[in-house]
Amino acid sequence: MIPMISVLLPASTACAPVAASELTGRWESSATTRGGIASVLEFRTDGTYLRSLTVIVDSRYVADGDMLRNPGTGEADSGSPVRFRIENDRLIRNGMRGEERAERVGRPEPGAPPIVGAWRYRHYTGGTAFERYTTDGRMLFRLPMPGTTKGCYRLDAEASKLTISAGGQDHQTAIQVAGDELQFMDGDHARPYHRSEFGPWYEIEKVEYVEPDHHP
């Protein structure tokens, strides 16, 4: 299994760069708990490996004028609508906890409704929540949890072997990559992941919320 150790490598520790491969990128577990918690992995060409437990909820939304219906519930045509507005790069919603402000991540999509794209805001748990609204009516919610595992990895593509070094330990596992599908092979049991459709559009390494005016 992928190691569960939550550790950040010292700043002086550098991983050995690896060649770009089918493994490079952001992957999300295809299975979640009842609470929507899933494992999210990232493999970078500088040899860095990241693993985060993240709340993942994919649902539908309907934006009708200044009303937004049920993002996050999966039932776009039911429930109480939320009044919203967009001011420059701020998405402002009037919800149960009062006015909620989200900051746009990246640039607006040309020709798309203003709400389309990625947004970040302070979640009531204290972390940073991310939402992505798509042109086809999907809303992707991601809430990375504290305790990101950071380490190094090596890939033996010919042998389909992945070695992860974290917390002073090495762990080797067999993998299979086919397009946008990744499987960790544990005997006869496979643990499937799928490639993030929009790449690393949300942060999993720094999960504490920072006000926009105080970004480093």
C-alpha cells in the first residue's frame, strides 16, 4: 500500500529529477469513503511525490440569473437556491453562514459564463476549499486535509515498479498505467486512480487558508 506517513521533507532534501512519463501528474482515487474522503497523489518531474487525503464531491449546478442552485448536493433541480454575484475575481454567495467570498484561481475561460472556472475560499473547518464550475453544469468540490505526505519517487517503467521514499523508508509497489487510469497492484487486488481532468488545479501541499491580500 501507499505509505500513510504524514511528513514533510526538510527543505534541504532534494529528489532526483525523473523523465516525464504517463505517471506524471495529479491522480485521484476512484473510491471514496461515505464522507467523500479520497486519496490524491501527485508525481512531478523533479522527483517529488505528494499524497493528500482530500474530500471530493462531484455534483451538478444551475446558475439562473443571480441564483445558484444547490452546488454540492448532486441535485441541481431541488433545494434552496443561493444568491450570488461576481465582482472582478471574487465569487460572493449569500449562504447559511452569511456572505461567503471566494477568490478565482487562474484566468476566466474565454466566452464562458463568469462562474465557470476554479475558486478558492476559507472553509468553515479552517482549511482551503476549492470549487470548479464547468461549462457542462458540473461542480467539483475539493477540500484537502492537513497532513500531506511529501517524499521522492523512482519509476522503473520497464518493470512497472514504483518506489516511494518518505519518512526515511522506501516502499516499492507494482503499478499499471493505461491512459488516464492508474492501478496499484496489491497481489490480486487493484486500487484504481484516475487522472485529474484539469490537472493540479487545487493545492494539496499548503492547506491552511491565506487571505488573498497576504499571499507570499
